[in-house]
Amino acid sequence: MSQLAHTVRGVDHVAFPTFDLAGTVAFYRDVLGFPVVHSICAAGWGPEKHPDFIHFFFDIGNNDRLAFFYYFGYEPPQRGVKGDVYARFDDDIPDFFVKSRHLAIHVDSEADLTEYRRRLDHSQWPVELQVQHETIESIYTHDPNGYFVEITRALRPVTPQEDHDANLTVDALVDVVKGPDVSMAALLTRKAELIVERAADWEPAQR
Amino acid sequence: MTQLYMLDIPENTPIVDVADQDPHVTVDKVGPYFRIAADTPIVIDRRATGCRHAVWYSSVAGLVQSRITQWDKDAMRIEPT
């Protein structure tokens, strides 16, 4: 376990380009109700031929922000048939991979999740999927830029043993990917060794 | 010997209970994990557990000299390697 002081405080902002400015504002501000909280109007400058741009931010709660760049006069080269405006892929790339990168926004309750579902379902971007995972329930849609967006609630608090288990998983995986057999079977075998090795650490840690 | 571990969380409890119904199976605790062991292969019927798929397919935490030979919507079968 890391002994480093852990002083960061969540996501300040995460930033994406958009080429559908009106759609992006409609989706995040008008449909989801995320307030616009900051923007920068900047002339292009610097050694690279940088276009003039607008950098603008939506409040996604908890003082965290979702930001976009809109570049004047710049259109990305069109390639691929899958993915979003930032990352395009050919048709032979499987969907599990294309959809792996996504943004998940937290809500506190089932009522809140239902309300965001209602807002999306009354828009051009209805919920595509609602699913209960292991310990969370999520709704998903794609925003006007093709970015995969999830809104999620916890079905229950995360337990201390799940944090313990997560550390064992990551340590076992770090070991396994260095070896000759990189597989789920090898991971579960290495994890069983760590379960036994660290069992003695568990009970005192819970007192 | 067939042996596997499952983390002690509420979602996994029904799986451990179903496994424990087999008279060949013994269950004890190692740290925050259930250790499920038998001299025979261990077979767990998913429908008997009532588990959602997401829980079912992430329930195994460790394997000791054992391998999973079936892990689908019907059952999980673990055998000695």
C-alpha cells in the first residue's frame, strides 16, 4: 500500500474537442441541466498554426467540470466509421474496445438517476442502455460528439474488503503481465497466493 | 483438491451458500474471503444463486491448483488442474 500523502481532490476538469457546438450546448446545458461556469475566448498564437478557439466549461457537480474546445475553421480529417470525433476506428475494431473509453458522472440516488434518464429520454439523445453492474446502476448514451457518457449511482457503499481485494487484484496483475502466461487463470492463481499471504494483515486492519 | 476464493460481500453470499449445499464442499474464511474447497469438482448452479450476470461473472477471487472449466449463464464448474 502506498504511504504517499493523498491530497488531490477529484477531477478539476476533463477536456474534449467538439465540432458540434450547438449540439454540445443543447445536450449538456439544456437537456442535462449542467450550468456553463467558465469560458475562454482565445486567439490562436504560438509557433504552431493554432486556430482561434473557445474553451468552455460545464459544471458537473462537486466543483468538477467538463470542458470543451471549439476551434474556428478546423475540421478533423474524416476517417473510420466508429468512435467519436476525437478517435475514429475502422469497422473491424470491436465495439467493446471502441466503447471502453467513457465519462461516468455520479449521482447520489435512484431518484436522481431516474430524473436524468427522463431528461435524456425526452431529448434527441435518449438512454441507450440501463444496467445494474456488480454494485452500481448506470444509464448510457452518446453525446452529440459521439462521446460515450454514463450516469451512475452506487447500489451500496464500497466495503473495506473490496478495497483490499482491489489492491490484491492490481498487485497480482502487475506480476502476471510480466510472466509468460497473461490470462485470467494465471491472475486468479496469483491472487489466491496473495489472499493467503495478506490474510494476516486483514484482521488487525479492521480493528 | 479443488479450491477457490470468493470475497465476502453481500452479492457473493448466495453463491457461497449454493456451493456449500454440496456435502463434498467445505467453506471457511481466509481474511475477508470465503475459501470453498472439495475433493471433487465444484459445480455451482447460477439460477439457484439468483445472481445477476455482472455479479456472477466477477465472483471468483482466486484459484488454488484449480481451473474453471465452465463459467456461463447456467453454471460454474471448477476442477483440479
